[in-house]
Amino acid sequence: MATCLEWGVERHQECSQTADQGYNSCTQTRDDGYRDCCTWWPCSWACKAWVWVSNIVCVAWTWVSNVVCVAWTWITTAVCLVWDVITTIVNAILVTIESIIGWILSAIAFVIELILSIPYLGTILKFIWNFITTVIVVAASGFDFILGAIGIRPEKLLRVCTVILRDERGGVVASNEVTRSLLQMACDIYKRDCNVRVIPSKPFKYSSGFAGAEQVNDDWIIIDGSNSDADILDVPCISANSSLGTPASTFQFKSALLCFFGAWRRVTGYGSPVTCFIIRSLPDALGCQVTFTDYATVQGTLTLPHPSPRTLAHEVGHACMLGHQCVDNDNANMMATQAECDPDSSTPPDRINPRIDNMQTLIIRASKHVTYF
Ligand SMILES: [Zn+2]
């Protein structure tokens, strides 16, 4: 069922709950009022009349609020559904056009990406360029942000390109099975909590705002054709070299080469795919995403279970402008980390069913990686 509709039903229930609570509190206030009334005439008479009238006002107010609440829910749900219908149709047209002429745009963009893959010089330029495109896309999504805030959240798309690296001797650093499970968790929670459909960055990838989350298969996964060295297989998260030096430029080059189809989006910044590199290890984390880059690194394993199945979703969250979420030691949040949020607790972050909260949803939806088309 369309997520717009599910939310409509949920909000409808919230309206009735609020109304029920309202009626109950009216009754409670009325009963308390009668009980506390003075006993001598005419005070008792005036008091009872007052309580009687205020109760009618209270009930009428609750009734009107409920009608407004329900009407608003109908309107927002209808707008959301109509929007989904329109974007589904327009998307079908645009996907077809992009699948044909996107290659030409990407060929031009590829040349630019090669320049941006030069260590330090290129990576710094790319950094600045990404900052600019981020500001432009975020500013342009202001209206959509407001709609989202009042509950109108039609489906948006988030593109990923997933690459498994090979080690020095040519062995893959992760199995397809593990990689699929990392991707599937991202698909499920982004769809469920943000109404964002995670899709692979590929031609002829049609999607409908009325279907459930994508089911990940091996077509989503690209296995790097060449072997890699330790400098990108075991890259630390935060260091000048890993963010701007040869590791960063190698990731950007591989991104340009292996995720060629998304090149024009990466360069323009509109609906830019996040390249998810599955690497061998990180000395200081399970995954990493450096701000204003278009790629994330995630530690892979050959067999399930992965030590933290939400890692890919978490790193994509960073790409979509989310920081770590430590409110009230909320371990269930997708952006919770034990080290930063809750070092003393024995409860590790929820690795199985992480949640994205309301504000995070609005931020993700405003990111340049998340667009209607
Ligand atoms: Zn993180």
C-alpha cells in the first residue's frame, strides 16, 4: 500500500485518539466542577450553570478540532497521493530519457570527474564543488521541507551504487549475501520512516510510489574488476590523507569508472548517487562517510551475520547530512553510536531495527542525494 495512504490512516487514528482524550477530559472537568461547586444558593446554581455551559463549549471545541484534524488528514493524504501519481508517471518518462541520453551527459561528466580525482588538487576542488551543489539543492528543497513538516511526504528516490573491492590477491572482501543484507536494511528503513525509495543507480530503473521497499538482488552489486591495496582496503575514517589524498582520489576514480551512469548526477549534484564501497576493514569504525564526498565506506564480511547490519544505512545517513543522534541515549536511532552517545551503557545501538526520527527524515529528504526525479 502506498505510504501516503498508510500515513493517512495513522494520522486519522491519531485524530480520533485526540478526540477521545478530549471528550474524556471534558467529562472529567465537568464532574470535578460539579463536585467542587459551593453548596449554598445562589452560588450553587450559578456554579452548576457555569460548569454545564463550559462542558458544552469543551465538547463542541473537541468535536470541531476533530473535524478539522480529519479534514486536514484527508487533504494532505490526497495531495500526497496525487503527487505520487504524477511523479510515478513523470519518472517513467524521465528514466527512459536518462537511460538513453544520460550516457552522453555522463561521458562529459566523466571527464570532469577524472580531473576531480587528482589527489589533493582534484579532491579539494570536488569538496568545494560538492559544498556548492549541496547548498543549492538544499535551498531549492525549502518548499518541500515545509510540506514534509506538515505531513505531506510523497515518495522520493535515493540512488546508490555499491562496489565490493577485491583484496591484493583478487579475493572479494565481502560476499554478495552480506552486501545484499546491508543494502536491504537501508531500503527497508528509509522507505518505512522517510518514504524514500533506495534504488540502484542504473538505466531503465523504473519505480512506482505505490510499491513497497525495493528487494535487493545481485544486480545492485558491482564487483571491482581490479585488485586494491591496503591504502583503500583498510582505510582509516578521519585523516587528511584518507579524505583528500590518494585514498579519496582512488575512491572518486573508481566511482567515476564503475558507477559511470550516475556521473552527470554526481557532477551536477541533483539526485547524486551515493557510492557505497565495501572494504576490508576500518581501523577506527565499521563504516565511514566524509562530509561533502559522494561515497561511503563500509566494512564487509564474507559470511553473515555482519557485526552491524545497519552500517550502510548509517553511512548513507551521513551522506544525507545527518550527524550522530545522541538524544536521551537513544540507542534505537539509526545514527546512534555507542562510542559517542552511550559509552557507559551495556546496551549497544540497535543493530537490527534502527529508526529514523521525524527531524532526521526532513533532513534526509532535503539532501541532494534524495530527489523526486
Ligand atoms: Zn557515524
